[in-house]
Amino acid sequence: MIHYILLSCLLSLLGGAIYFGGLRQRLTVLHAKHTLLAIIVLSWAIPLLVPSLPNYTASLQKDLLFDYRQYTKWNVVDIEDKSLVACYSQANSSKEQCHCEVTQKSEIVQFQYNPYYNFLLASKAPVFWFFVIMFALFALDLLLKLGCLLWLLANSHKEKRRLANTTFYLLRPSVQLPDLAVSSFTLWRHYIIWTAELEVQFDEQEQQAILLHEVAHLQQRDTWQQVLLYTLRLVWWMQPMYYWFKRELGMLNEYVADDFAAAHFGNPKAYAKVLVKAKELQLQKHERSLLLAFAKGLFRQRVVRLVQQPSRPQPKAAIWGSVVLVVAVFWSTSMVALPFLQEQDVALRQYEVLLQQNEEQQQANFYKSFLPKELSVVK
């Protein structure tokens, strides 16, 4: 399993370099979002699809740890020294150690200390338990978030609505939420969290603009995307590119929802004014200036995009070309990197066995036939 986690991290780094290095500027926000999701999924799927993986460990074991008793190449050598032939014949049929040079060279395993392997073996147990603890913490965080959604459903009044060919339920929570809080999520149905204050502060047209933004999130299944990201965090929490992906997808989700709402609202600049009004009312509750919201951050970028000229749609050839490029790079990398990772794992397991034997027997040279089965069997 560790091979696939490490390889998925490597592929995600390559995919991130491809995306942020060139694809990001060439694609529309919707296509960029789908490309980024494809990179994340392919980072895990490609290693599992490499056809040589199922039999690779067995072939690697055979190449590295052949049985010298089955090695017959020296039998074809013309040996004129009859005493040497007799020595080899006796050594080949004897179960005891002998001084036949050919047999000794094929039978002896020499142990040498490796500081790098020693460090890995010393760190294996604490690192393993640290990862177990982090896995459990992030799993608990995911379950708590899902539990909060279920609790919200159980403590909210539901009102069925339909907008932009999407059926959803307005949730009016019985508990007080933060000022002007509005969000959406999907479980077995679509839901939008709504408060009475929104109906007071905005007219019907402005309310529809806000709902259209949330409907876009529902149509894009952004809730399941978040579940995917939180699930990946269980094993990718130490991966820096994961946080770049998460931030980028969050931004793209808002851009896609803004474009959808602006298109249905009919006037992007008017929709931008609704966003500014909502932000201004929210900041007034906390006695903050609207200028601070425009100084930096995602909100400023969203408004600027809406008032600027919309980008041109990209040709499908460019989109499919990007996907083909990512698949080709991931596939070729997996074919090279995964065998290397497996080989290192086999070498580390062999070293661990020899290190134990060295500490027990206080010697550096061992005969293969006297070593434990762990040296020649990869579990």
C-alpha cells in the first residue's frame, strides 16, 4: 500500500506542475476544474492500472534471490582439472558448508551496514503510529462534518423549491446561524441553508441571484468533491500539493457558480452588485470596512472577473489534449517509479533480516541455505 501512496504523491506533484505551469491559463474555469479533478483521480488510478504490477514482485524476487542450486550455467564450462570437478560435485550434493569456490560465491551473502536503511528501520515504528494517529484524527473530523449536516437536517424546517431545472429544499434552521449565512450541500437530496434575515435584506430578484449561485454548487456536486478531498486528506495530509489543489478547487467552484448565476441572472455586473451588497452587510455586522475585503482575497477576484470581459470558450481539442498529456506522463512515470519503489522495499526487508542475523551471530557473511525464509520470500 505504501508504494501506491508514495507514487500517488509523486504523480500529483507532476500533475500539479503541469496544471499550474501551463494548463491553468489555457482553460476556462469549468474545464480547469474538471482537469484538476482528473489529475487527482488519475494520481490514484494510473498506478493500479499498470499491467505489469501484479507479477512484478514475483519476478523481482526471482531476479534478486535466485537459488544457486538451480543455477546451471557453470555446468557447461569445460573444467579440465579433475580434482576441481570432484570438489564441485561433492559440494553440489552436500548439505554441509564446503570450500568449493564456485559454490561459496553463489551461496554467500555479505552484510554491510547502511546508515540510510538503519534510519528507516529505526523510524518505522514511530512514523507508523504517527500516521495512524493523524489518519484517525482526520477521519474523526470528516465524520463530525457529516454528522453536523445530518444534525442540521434534523433541526431545520424544509421547503421544497425548484430553480434552473434543479429541485432542492430550503433549510430554515431552528438555531441561530452566523449573520447572512447561506450555503448548500448534497446528501441524498439537494439542500440550501436559508435564513429569515436574507429575505429582509434582499429583494426577490437579489434572493434569486443568491439561490442561483447555490444551485450551481448543487449541480456541480461540490459536496461530493469536498468529501473526496477530505477522504484524500487521510493519507495526503503530508502532501503539499494537496493543499494547493484544495485551494484551487475552492476558487474554481466559486468562479463556476458565479458564471452560472450571472448567466441566468442576465447581467454579470448587476450580479456583482448583489455580491458586494451581501459582503457589505456581512462586514457591517462585524464593524469592518468593505475596502478591506477588496484589498486581497477571493472576493475581490470574483467581483473583478464579473465586471471584466468574459473569457472565450476553449476548443475541445485543447481540453482532450491536456488530459492525454497528463495520462501519458502519469503512465510512463508509474512504469518507471513503481518497480523502483518495490525494489527498495524488497531490499529494505532483506537488510532487516540480515541486520537481525548479524546482531545475533556477530558475523557479516552468511550462507543462504542457513538464513531465514524471510530473506527469500516477499510477503
